[in-house]
Amino acid sequence: MTPTGSPEAAGNPGPAGSLEGKVALVTGASRGIGLAAAAALRDQGARVVITSRSEERAKEAAAELGGAIEGFGAHATDEAAARACVEHTVATYGRLDVLVNNAGTNPAYGPVIDQDHARFTKTMDVNLWAPILWTSLAVRAWMGEHGGSVVNTASIGGYSVAADVGVYHVSKAALIHLTKQLALELAPAVRVNAIAPGVVRTRLAEALWQGERETKVAAATPLGRIGEPEDIGAAVAFLAGDAARWITGETLVVDGGQLLGPGAV
């Protein structure tokens, strides 16, 4: 028997993997993984709202992708802006089926004990509090009653340690655990999963792949290259869609095998 609050009971299961007729919201999506995720969701039939701190940049990014994508200015930790974005999405499109908590930051470089409270707080606010904020708004506005899917952008750093990015890794480890906690609390109506990208060609990860480092990281990666945003976008679309309808509380590692060997970042 299908629970009345499940996504299947919402009357739009469609073919496996299809998001036809669904509406998605992706935070921090003016470039990189967020933009690729928006494109992948759109390509599976969803109408997509993307956010950025800059409304102008959000709208420019939406125009770059074209078709069924709208830009909205909202900083990830601004509760009023987040609420306005969620309310706008539901009011405009009549529903909100998928939330991708993609916004992330990493201002706290160097040993953990050398970080100040401001950098620590900014990292945790964007990487951990924002997913809680946006998820709570999405659940109360639509998903709690009608069902939905949440996908968080974590990192393989949440499974490992490395010099100079300790606070970031701690925030992503916490996000992986938060994904499980929310999955338990919001079942059966809402599925909550995460992706854990490896080194991907994004601005946030430039320090890990720029210059000669790309060759070294690719050589230490079993699949022979660093990731592209589209690799992660495809994984997001999978977890968001009905092909993953019996998956919740899980974190899908998408790293080309980087965690398998001594080249782990």
C-alpha cells in the first residue's frame, strides 16, 4: 500500500527517471554543479528555479540554459529571501517537487586550530544551516503534504581528512549525517539523499585542480580524469527522480574512484 504522503501518491510517478511535470528549485546554481544540476533536471522534464546571491547573475544563468528555467536572487542563508523564493516557486508553478541544496562555500583555509569564528560560522551557515532552512521551507510549503525529493551537495571530503580544508570537510561530514537525520524525520512523504562529488572542474574547487594539479589528480583517479559538473548533475537528476523512489538517507559518491586509492583528496 502506498502511503498517502509519498511522491508516488502525488499522482505523478511517470516513467523511471522522468521528472515530467515536476518543479525543482536549485540553490547556488549560477555556475558549476548547481547549473549542471538545473540543466539535468530540465532535460528530464522539470521546470526549474535557480538561485544565486545576485539576482542579475541568477537570471543570466537561467537565460544561458534557456527553456523552463527561471533565475531568482536569494542568498542561501537569508531566511527572508529563501522564504520568498520558495513561496514564489509554489505560487508561480503550483508545486515544488525537488529541492537541491547546492549552495556551498569554503573561506576557512588552513589548519582547523588557526580558523577564526567568523570563517567557521560562515562555512557552517552556508554548508549546513542553509540546507536545513531551505528544506524546512520546502516541506512546509508543499512537500510535507504532497511528497517530494531533497538532494544535498556534500563532498568526498566528508569521508576523509586533508590539510588546509578541515573546516569544510567537517561541514560536509555533518551534512552527510544531516541527510540521514532528515530522511528519517521526513519519511515517507519526502526522500532526502546527498551526492558526494570528488574533485570537479568548478570555481570552488580550483585550488585542487588548477595547473599541474589536474594531471596529478587525474593520474591518481581510477577513471583517469577529474569530474565535470555534468557528471554530478546527472547524479542529482537520478536521485531526484522516480528511478530512485526507494532510496532515502543515502549519499552517492561520484568521484571517479578517487576515494579508492592513495590519491584521495
